[in-house]
Amino acid sequence: MSNSAIPRDFVKNVLNNGVGRYVCQLKRITFRFCKAHGSSVHMRDFIENHLLDFTRQNPGVVCYLQPRRHRPPSIVAEFLNGRREVMEMNGKKVDEICQWSEWMRTRSGVEIVSLMKAQHTDNPSTQGIWHPFMFRDTELGSMEFPNEKLSRLTQTGLTATDIILEHNSVEGSGVDG
């Protein structure tokens, strides 16, 4: 596979999920299996012994069972963003089917791709990324704390009290301003 064929994109996520409350992004999950074929024996065991636990723990996820004749077992997950993923379960044991079901439940539905950058913005800034030490003196990085020089009060102009006292002294001297 050439490098240009690998899907690449920027970081994406479901916006504001978890602000207020968490919304599970898995809308429905379909367990497809054959009633008679040997490749579906673990899927049938999962359905008989573990599916009720899964549905009780996840009441917001709709679960469907779809028997299909002479077809390998699979899981179809449909997400709130409209994406649909099919995962073949041929040869998977019951505990693996449980793990894959849980993995589908915790997914956001965003396609898994190779990331182009760790961060992305639609409105890039020419200033770069701001951080708290952006306009600070570089000597701060090598200082020992607590520092006597930084602990002193530095006054950069008149305080509000000084301005009021100065104003009152001007009014009291009888000079018109």
C-alpha cells in the first residue's frame, strides 16, 4: 500500500461530549450469526449467556439479533454520526466477542486514521501557541525559589489611593484645574 493511500486526517472528536453529561455514540449494534453452522458457536454462546448483561449495562444502545444462513458471524455497529462498521467474528471466542462489543460501545464513531498533526485549528495564528511563560524573562528558568528579587513589591505608577490624595490636595489648595 502506498503512502498516499493511507487515510490521514486531523484530530477529531465528538464536540462537548461529557460537558453536562456523557452521550454514548453507539446507536445500535447488530449481532449476525448462523443458527446451525459451527463458525457461529461462540457467537450463539455469547447471545445465550452474555447479551442480556450487555443490554442491561447499556440501556441506550439498541441490540438486534440477525440470524443468517451459512454466513460467518459478525458485529455491525452504527454510530450517531452515521458511520457503520462491520467486524467479522469468525474464530473469536466468547470473551473476545465481549471485548469487541465493549470496544464498539466506547468508540466515538470517528474513522480511525493516521494523524497528520497532534493539533489542528481552522483559524491558524501567526503568533503561535500561547503559554503562561510567553512574555516572561528567560532567566526565570534557572532561578532558585523562593527568590528575594521576585518577592519584592514592584510599583509601576500611582495607586488609586495616591491619585485620590493628590486630587484632594489640589482641590484643597484652591488651584483650579
